[in-house]
Amino acid sequence: MTDAPFPLVPGSTIGILGGGQLGRMLALAAARLGFDVVILDPEDGSPAGRVAARQIVAAYDDRWALKRLAEACDVVTYEFENVPADTVAELTALGCVVAPGAKALAAAQDRVVEKSFMAEIGVPTVAFAAVQDSDSLAAAVAKIGAPSLLKTRREGYDGKGQAWIQRAGDAEAAFEKIGRQAAILEAPADFGRELSVIAARGRDGEIACYPLSENHHEGGVLRRTVAPARVTPATRDQAEAIAAKILTALDYVGVIGVELFELAGGKLLVNEFAPRVHNTGHWTQDGCEVDQFEQHIRAVAGWPLGPTQPLAHVEMTNLLGPDVEAWKKLAAEPETRVHLYGKGEARPGRKMGHVNRLRGLKD
Ligand code: AMP
């Protein structure tokens, strides 16, 4: 466990905090490279637990479970950004290497910390101000103006915990709507498209970026990704420079997903980053030489990063809730690769799987 010698040799064990679909696809990629995976998740029979060598069923702050995980694993990673900071601190104190590290997690868990960090390293974002009470809300609206978007600092995802302020007079109502929690007020990004770049940094500091993808949301949830996105070389260079700045400043190891707004003149702003494999990178499973899941496992295991060249144009569509019932029809489409997460109940909006539809690069 301690002083894990990198690169990890096949047969080593990788721990993953979180047993959802991202953990499942990471576990499958790890198995292909000859690693065993141990999942820690409070839910028995989680999607990842069912394809891993082992699952520890316990809360993320269960000290006994963390000890067992640390003893079993040569390195630990995670599939979601809301892993408690204390969990990572505890694992580190037990001599366990956790990747990506605590700094990346801390930045990704709090929108004000995240945007302040990006401002510090010269990565462009929308203008923003921190809000914690009515006075700071009024000051933030005076600074940022309206319309503007109020978001909770923590735990917001898929458009949850957000409220638009159309006029200054709406500010208090918007604050009520998000539960008067500590928040960030953001200027509106006047974007034409939402893009993302999935990038990786290895233990030796090597960086590799995938081609950009173009992302379409419905009701705040990713519906469709088209990749490689049609972008100018200048846009690609901007995105890669942004990803490299973030990865280097965080001394990052693993895959990161960086969500971008493309403005009319071609300038990119970062919306947010996720310190993990990302839904907008699922297209790489069938569209690239080495996909984001294997890339992440390679990085945390201290292996060389794999090539990120595209092999096909891919349209990735999430199967939300009952969409998954079309699996038989989808499986019969020759250009469609079906990825299902083994989740039981197809509740409305729940991510049950995705499909990658392939077209040749010359089409
Ligand atoms: P987030 O939870 O920050 O990823 O935001 C969810 C979605 O809300 C994004 O994918 C955008 O479509 C939209 N959004 C977020 N922030 C802004 C902003 N500052 N201006 C305009 N739209 C935004």
C-alpha cells in the first residue's frame, strides 16, 4: 500500500470512491489492463461494484472502511467530485496515494474557490461575486448586474441549485429559491455553443488532450455530445492551453473534464471543471484510440498516457430514464454502440446508459 511504486504492475489494486456508472466504466478499463478494482460505495450492488473484484459497502466517512480500502489498494481514485475532503485526508494519513489530489477536489467542490483559482492562473471565466447573505447579494448584484445567474457554491450539478435574476428586484426571490445557501453570482455567458475538452496529466507531468466536443443540454442535463467538434485550430489551441494551465497548476494526475462556453468571436470561457472522467468524454470509448477511462487508469497507475487521436465522428446520446427501454432497437443499429450501466429502476431523468453512433472521419 504505502509508497506505491509507479508504474503499478498488472495485478495491483486500484480503489475507486463511488460506485456509479463512471466507476463502472473505470473498473472495466482497469480490468482490461490487468488491475483489480475495489469500489467503496454505501449502496450494495452498485453499478461499479457489480463489475469490480470487490465492493466495500460503507459510508465515505466510515474510518474502518477507509482503513480496509487503504490496506487493499495501491492507489485510490474517485468517480465524483463531492467526495468529502476528510475522506481524502484520512486515506492520505493512512499512507494511501489518492489521485487526483486534494487541491483539485477542493477547487471543484466550491464554485467561488474554483473561479477564484482560475482567475489566479489567468484562465478566463464570467465575472462573479460571492454571496452569503442579503447584504453581499445586494453588493453582488450591484457589481455583476442583471440578468445574472445565482448558483449554490457547493453541490450543484446538472443545473440544480441555480436561479436566474432577471432584474435587481428579483434577487431576494432567487436567493430564497436556492435555499439562502452560500452562493456565487455569475454574469451571463453569451455563448453560441457549449464545448468541452477532456484532458489528462500523467505522473510525469505529460499532458494529452482529446479533440473538443460540442455539448447539448436539456433541462440542465447533458443530452447529446458531438465529437470531434468542428472548431478552428485557434479554438482548439485555446482549449488545450486552458486545460494545460489548470492541470499544471493543480499538479494533477488523471483525467479532467473542462466545460467551456464559446463566445461569438471565438473566445472561450471556462464554466467549470470536473476532476474526473466526464459524461462529455463518453464518445471516446468508440471514437478514440484510447478512451478517457483507460486514460484515467493509465494516469493514476503511473503508466504512459495513451494516444488521443479520433478514429471516427461520434454522436453520443444519453439514455435517460425510460429511453433505455429502446435497447433492443438500438442494439440492432449497426452504427450504434450501446453502453448500459446495469441500474435497476429507470426513474425519469436517471442516467441509465448511453449510445455512441459512429460515422467515418471522412463523412
Ligand atoms: P453548471 O451547473 O454550472 O454546469 O451549469 C449548467 C448549465 O447552465 C450550463 O451547461 C449552461 O448551459 C448554463 N449556465 C451555467 N452558467 C452560466 C452562465 N454564467 N451564463 C449562461 N449560462 C450558464
